Amino acid sequence: MAEAAKTEEKEVKGLVDREGKYLTFSLGQEEYGIGILKVKEIIGMMPITPVPQSPGFVKGVINLRGKVIPVVDLRAKFGMEEKDYAERTCIIVVEIRGSAGQVLMGIVVDAVSEVLNIRGTDIEDTPTFGVKLDTGYILGLAKTDKALKILLDIDRVFHSEENSLFEKNSLSDEPALAG
């Protein structure tokens, strides 16, 4: 009896943990969401300085008000077809958790949609696909009037070994490069 109550309590806690406001954006035909507390700002496309010998999904760095921030193309990270940047293409500056603390990073998306308040009861667990597929970076699937939104755990989208690429740009009090 007590074990069933603990299981139910865990399920309710899981719903509450994922409930909240999400910034939604599109990549191709799919809609995604990131917890609004992870989003620091949204900026239009700007010149990105390439970094030699970085992974293909790392576009480079930008200088945002004196802070050097790495920029990742989320389409490339997810193995999607490349697409030329358009008028609505933008960079979402997010704060991710790395081993050295919080790190600012820009992610390029096709277009920002809206901020949605999503209830825990409207979020489904990620389905199992019957094959070994890493879906640990997906918090769940949000059911809205318009469509399903894939909710991302942005900290997990970038694995720990990838985080080390960005850790020199952590939110410390060190001065940033001026440009």
C-alpha cells in the first residue's frame, strides 16, 4: 500500500516538475519548447565568428555586449537538413548547467513561436521506440490545441563532454573579450 502511494507521489511530482512556462520555437516542421527560466534573451541573427576544429553543429561565437558566447545550430545538432537562415531565424541565448557552473550559449532556431503555460497533465512521457534511442534530453511531449510540442531539457541536449567546449564561457566574474 505504501509503495503504491510513493509511486503515485512520484508521478504527481514528475508532472509538477515539468509544468510551467515554455518558450516554443520551430525547427523545420516540428515545434519545440524550452523552460522559460533557461532563456536569457532572444536576438536576431548577427555575425558569428567560426571557431576552427569545432564540431559541425558549433557555428562559432558571438560578442554580445562584451560577452563571448558560443553558438550552436540546433538543426545540425539534431542531424536535420541544413537550411539557409531566413528573416525569422534567430538566436535564443540560454543558460545551461555545466561541470564548471552555469554557461551561456546561443542556439540557432528557425523561428520563435510563443510562450506557453503548459500544465503537467498536458505533458506525456516520451514514448519508447522499441530500439536503443537516446531520448533523455526530451522532458516530454506537450499536447496543445494546435499540435504536439517536444519539450527539451536544454541541459541534457548538450552532453557533458560537449559542455566542456563551452565552459570557458561560464558566468563567472572574469572579464569577457571585447570586440
